[in-house]
Amino acid sequence: MRYNQSILLFLSDLTRTEITGEKLPMNKLERNWILYDVGNSAFVLLTSTIIPIYFKNLAAADGLSNAASTAYWGYASSISTMIIAIVGPILGTVGDVRGYKKTLFLIFMAIGAAGCLALALPVGWLAFLGLYIIGKSGFSGSLIFYDAMLSDITSEERVDRVSSHGYAWGYIGSCIPFVICLGLILTADGTGLGAAAATQLAFLITALWWILCTVPLMRSYRQVYALESGGRPVRESLSRLWHTLTHVQKHKSVFTFLIAFFLYIDGVYTIIAMATSYGKDVGISDHNLLLALLLTQVVAFPFAILFARLTKKIEATRLISASIIGYLAITLFALQLDKAWEFWLLAVCVAVFQGGIQALSRSYFARIVPKEKANEFFGIFDIFGKGAAFFGMLLMSVITQITGHSRFGVLGLAVLFGVGLWALRHHVRESKNAQEF
């Protein structure tokens, strides 16, 4: 436990920011919540770097072409996100009942960590994809309840800051196990460990890191905003969810934002999931891919915090809009990418906007939904977020498999960013008109 305490003290010293003229550090619960981002982000970094490279090497050894393995990787990612998009709203609504949020969070976290551990098993590429789907589904499911905890662990005035610090420290903290894993892989031939064994050991290290970083939150979290159960929590939750979905007009602002979110986050999640596969398809070496994406984590850290500070002077929706425009430019540039230095440049550009657009979308949504129904709405948030990821990766995979090249798949993302920007600005206009009325 001294290990976790040392990380918390480190976060405490480094998360002091000016708020209303005073220096207020993160409190213990906020730090514990942030620490879970540090833990699960190690898995996210693994799934965007080492895992797809390992999978593509497994697939190549079995005779699959680059385009085919990229398509199958996209299909697997789509399946995992679709699973959570379907069950997420139901379980999220159950999580609003007192006593269920923490339990459900822990169950999904355990499934995700177990899936990560199982990736170390010596299996073929198809079985590997099945284990990946289990791990990714558990990870995504845990985020439904983790994101909804925002309303319980901090105040509305601090929500942008805490959410952004979660992503920021997740980026930089995930580099610790990743650097260890990367060192094992890059020196595998020299140490005699072998690339396959070193990669399998990386899966074990990442799972253990994830579990250790979850312990402080589990020890300190208590659900504040909750609904009381009449004895049938699942049936009652389904009834509330149906009522919410059939009374959209009462939460019009929430749902117009969700439509915009569905469109622009589609591209963001697809870029995160498919960047390594796309890089390999256009000829970027494994070492350049791994190191460039490590740089993304380091650069993303200060920019995620910067976006949080900018919310004091600039509306969150304007900052999200600026991030969408940045992603649109990145997507267009990626169409002609064929050199290592261009991939490094794109990695830095993605890092500038990645933390901001995710953190501000989460905190903005947390502000506009009823706090006592946070899980219910974050479950719906996951329909749009994970559903978007399903659509984007499926779209890119199908186009890649049909055309035989992933460049054409990337082109569709540019359209989604453009339409997403328009939808977000429409949401802002509608919300202002409603307030004036």
C-alpha cells in the first residue's frame, strides 16, 4: 500500500492550481479518482501500440495481408464497443440505485484486467482477438460508472479541472509501465527473452498496474447522489431508462449534445484505436510507431491541463469546437502520410487536442445532466460514444477491406468531424435560445 500512497502524494504535490484566487490542491477522493485514470490508461496505451503490433505479427505469421489484419482488428474493436453500447445504458441505470455503482464498477474493472492478463496466453490470432474483446469490453464498462462518479467526488465548480487532470495524469502515468514494457520488448533479443515472451510479460505488467491503481478509489469512494430501490432494482432501472428515452423533449439540450458527440468522438476513438495499424500499413516501422505514440502521451499531459485552465476564460463548447477543427486537419494530412517524420508530427498534433476534447466533453455532459441520474445518462452517453466508435471503426474496416487500402477508410473520418462540428454549434445555439426563452 506504500506504493499507492507514494503515487497519491506525488499527485497531491503536482495538482495545485489557481482556483478563485487561492491555491487549492486536489482532495484525497479526487486524487483517488484520478489515480484510476492512471491505471486504466496503461491499458489504453497498450491497446493503441503494442497489442495491435503483436496481433498484426500473429496474423502475418498465419498468412493474412496487412489490409485483412487491419480490417479484422477494426471488427474486433467494433464488437467490444458495441457490446457496451448495448448493455451500458441498462447497467448504468442500475448503477444509479444506491449501493450498486461501486459494485458494478469493480466487476467490469476485474473483467478488463483479467482480459488483459489472458492476452499473455500463447494462442493464435483469432483467439487473441476474442481475449482482446473481453478485456476491452471490461475496460469500457468500468468507464460508465467511473465517469458517473464525477458528480459524487467533486463540485460543479471543479468538475472541468478534475476531469482534465484525470486524462492528463492518465497520459503521463501510463508511460511508467509502458516504458518498462517497451524496454523489455526492445531489448528482448539482447537479453534472450524473445519478442513474444517480452510482449506477453508486458500484458501482465499492465494488468497489475491497472489493479494496483484501482485500490485507493475502491477504499475511499462512497456514492452521494443515488436513487432508492423499491426492491427490484433491475426492473425499476429498465422502467426509468425507458421513461428517459421516451421523454427526450424534457432533456433536449442533453440529447442535441449527444448527437454532436456521437459524430465527432467517432473520429477521435477511431484514430486512437487504428493509428498503429494504419501506420504499419503505410510502412512505418514498429519502433517509430511505439516511440511516436509514447511521445503522444507525454505531450498530451500539459495540454489536457491547459484546456482545463482555459475553461475559466473560454466556454467549454468553444474549446471542443477548436479541437474538432484540429482533428479535421489531422485527418486530411494523414491521407498522404508515408514517412516516419510525418507520423511523429501527427502524433504530436493528436496529443494537443486528445485530452482536451475527451475531458471537456465528459465534464460538460456531467454539468448538464441531473446528478441523481448520472449513471443513467452516462449509460446513454456510452451508447453515443461507444456506438460512434463502433460505427467509425466498422466504417474504416469495411472500406479498407473493399478497397485494399486503409487510406480510403481515413477519408470518411474527415466527413464525420465536419458534420460533428456543425452539430455541436447547432446544440450551442439551441441551448442559448432555450435559456433566453
